[in-house]
Amino acid sequence: MAVGEKSRRLKSKLLYKIELYSIKIIPILISGIYLMNTILSYNNIDLPILSYIVFALLLVFLYLSSYAFDFCLYHRMFLHYITLNFGINVLDYYIGIPLSDWHLFNMYIIITGLFLFVILYLRFKKNE
């Protein structure tokens, strides 16, 4: 067995172990966060960061799964699109993007169009 092949197999085994561990742990973490959020909300304490943590855990799990199961770039582009949109939303909410609602909407449409173009390109390139 070549050194590169052995290294790739060891990396793959480690990735699968991390994937299996995250399948077990992430639902427990999310459940705990939901419970904490419910208790805090009952006491009139609102922590939006808890929602971001849940989203981040789900996104990390999806990225980890895409690498563990060796998804191609075409499939990961949807995750990149979600991540970019989420980042822009958070940036706009906390800092503010100096665009009117109409211009911000157009920016999202342009980003969606660009991703759609790249996704379709990768999809048809894959089928060749």
C-alpha cells in the first residue's frame, strides 16, 4: 500500500469516527440548548446567541458529513450558500449593511444567481 493511500485511509477513518461521535453528541447538545432557552425565556431572558449556536452545530454537522461521505463541490455549494447568507444576515442585523431594503434584496438575488450559476455549471460539468 502506498504512503499516500495509507494516509488517506487513516484520515478517512478519523473523519468517520468524528462523524459518528457528532451524530451522537450534536442532538444532545441541541436538546440541552433548547431546554436552556425555554427556561431562560420563561424567566424573560432572551439570548439570541443560543439560536446561533444551534445553527452553527447543524452547519458544522452538515459540513462534517459532506467531507466524511466525500461529497463533491457541487453538493457543498449549497452549504456555502447557506453559510454566506447566514453570515450576511448576522452582519446586517448587528452592524448594519448600509444598503436600502431594495438594494439589500437585490444583493441577495445577485448572490443567489451567482451560486445558481456555479451550481449548475458544476452539475453539468460533473455529468460530462
